[in-house]
Amino acid sequence: MREKLDRERQKLILRATWEARFQDHLGRVRCPTLLLPSESSDPLLEERMARKRAAVEEAVSRLPDCTVRWVPDSVHDVQLHRPEVVAEALRGFFGEKSTKNDC
């Protein structure tokens, strides 16, 4: 077994992802949107959580119809760490939005 992407291409993709300003494009989203940011109560991550909260607030201010559901005691891969919270959030989001035909 081997990787499809060599290490250098993986680095290029990672760099482009970090440098991208997705926030600049959020105003173009017209569909209802669900954000599931991870949340940690670890005191060592206080500064990172403050930056994340600010980024989420900015996203919410730019998205016309946005729901935020923080996923507690989790890190980046919320679907792996807290699948029950993600499933509940998705059920609630799609249940509420199923009557809308915006997208």
C-alpha cells in the first residue's frame, strides 16, 4: 500500500488550506448552515478556544442562516470523538430545516 499523494504535494495542500481565507466566501452561502466546532475545557487550550470562538462568531456574522452547536470535550474530529452529539445535532438541524426548500 502507498499514498496517492507524495509528501511534497501533501505539504502544498496543507499550506494552501492554512493560508486560505474561507471567511471571505461565507457571504455567498445561501443554504442553512450547521457549524459543529469542537470545544475543550482544558485550561492549556484557553487561548486556542478564544481564537476559535472569535472565528465562529465571525462565521455566524457572515452566514445568513447559521446554527452553531458546540461539541464539548472534543477536538478536531468531532464525528469520531462525540458521534452521539453530532448525530443529535444533525437530526435536529435537518428536522428543523426540512420544511425549507431554499437549496
